[in-house]
Amino acid sequence: MTVTASHSLAHRAEDFARWREIVSASFVPLEADPVGPGPFAGQVSGRELHDLAVIEVDAMAHRVRRTPALISDGGTGYYKVSLQLSGQGFIVQDGREAVLAPGDVAIYDTERPYTLSFHEEFSTLVLMFPKRLIGLDDVDLSVLTAQRLGADDPVAGALVSCIARIGDVLPTVDEAIGYRLARNAVDLLGTILATEVHSGPRLGDFEQKLQLQRIKDHIEQHLADPTLAPGGIAAAHFISARTLHKLFEPTGTTVAAWIRRRRLENAHRELLDPLLSGMPVGIIGARSGLPDAAHFSRVFRAEYGYAPSSLRTAA
């Protein structure tokens, strides 16, 4: 899936060769194989909203695989959250395998190999979004991938309600409202997943990771403040600047680089938001803590390879 303007998806296949094309174009590149002889039919329907997608898959038995070779081709990393609507599914990732019955939810990462198998006719609803939108560390979220989150699980209950509701509402609203609803759903998912990650059994450095997450949350809440800097962040959390920098060392980046990255990602997201299409590009930068328009344009181009105005025009 590429960053595009909003559009509806409605594709049907009556043979497996066509199905291979459809599933790769609708999600990320995938290998697809039939699991038995005989005829095949399948369809995908839903909406892509810039960098988000809500897609229902209704198909006969088959298997899809995200292989190391396909992952090595690069591209945006996504999380996919699937709600099994009918039939039974099997997901394998990170050395775990889960059986999914109707009402079950599973989370998986497109930057690590996975296999999804369906041995009977099925329906599933998938919410797919860039990993950067929820700000969770891959290692942290890996404790939840390829696990059956059933109806008796409080996390699953919240996810099911969220995904099912947005799947119902999106076909009835316009692009701007649809995008905002999808973003709100992803934000809610991020909160739910972060809560589950940090409340589950952890090893060794849990307290440090929890403190780092609190600091990242503080940064998110103050991105619009152009004076946001390591010294003030450290003081707000009653730690020294040295301790703050040590907390960020395992992430492979610095505090300042993290702030800059999150500001640019926030601006990137707002430039794609149809509800903000009338807002000047310079104001978008200022809302993310980059009030100097020339500097904003320069660092944005350095990060993404194109100017903020070019992104808005393309969208």
C-alpha cells in the first residue's frame, strides 16, 4: 500500500492468479498459495485513507506469506490488526501460532515474516496502519504478535469494538471525516496496546522502559512548543540530563533526534489530513514545533526527499 488520496477498494477474483495480484496490491507484497485443488473465488472491499486502510477480505481457502525476501525490498512498515468475522484462521509470527475463531483479534508486523492460513471459506476485517503512528517499540509490541486475543480478553474487547465500528461507519462518510475516524481509531489502538504491553509480565529493564515511554508521551504532548529541549524534559521528570540521554541510548537515537523525528512525522500526518487542507504549510510546521517556515521545509525535505508543499499537492 502506498500513500495516496482516499479511495474505495472493490476487487473480485475468480481465479488464483488474479487473487495473488489483488492481495499484494491491497496490503503489502505477499506470496499466496491455494491450500487445495478446485475452483477459487475471493474479494476485498473497503477504503484506503492516505496511509491507513480498512479492508474486508472474503475468500475461499488459501494461504498468504510475508517472506524475508519481500521484506528486504523495503517500504513502509505496517501493523495489521485482523478481526476474524467468519471461518477459522491460523497465524504464525515470532515463533508463535494462534488459531483465530470468529470474534478473535490478532496483531502482526509486516516487517517480520508471517503466515496466514485459512482452510475454509472465511471473512476477516483488517485495519492496517504505519507503525510510526502508535510510537511503540517493535520489541515491546512483539509480545502481542500472533496471539489469539479472544472475546474474553479485555484488550480484544476494546479492539473488536473499535475495528468493527469503523468498518461499519467508513462507507457512509466522506473522505475527511473517514480519515479522522480512522486516525482516532489508530490512536485508541495505540493507547490500548501500550497499556497491555506495559502491564504484562516484563523482564529486567521494565522500569527504565516504562520511564522512557512516559518521557516519549511527554514529548508527544509538547511537540508544538518550539522550546521543547532535553534540559526541560529532564527537569519535568526530576532526572538529570545525563540520565535522560542514557534512557535513550538503547533506542539508537538521541533525545533531540527523537523530538525532530516526531515533529516531522506529525507534520507529515497533518499535511495529509483533508480537514486541514486549507491551512498554510507554514502553520502546519508551527503546530509541530517548527515555526520557521524555511527551516521546516529544509528539514522536511532532508527527511522525506520532497518538500511539504509537494506532499500536500500529491495528496
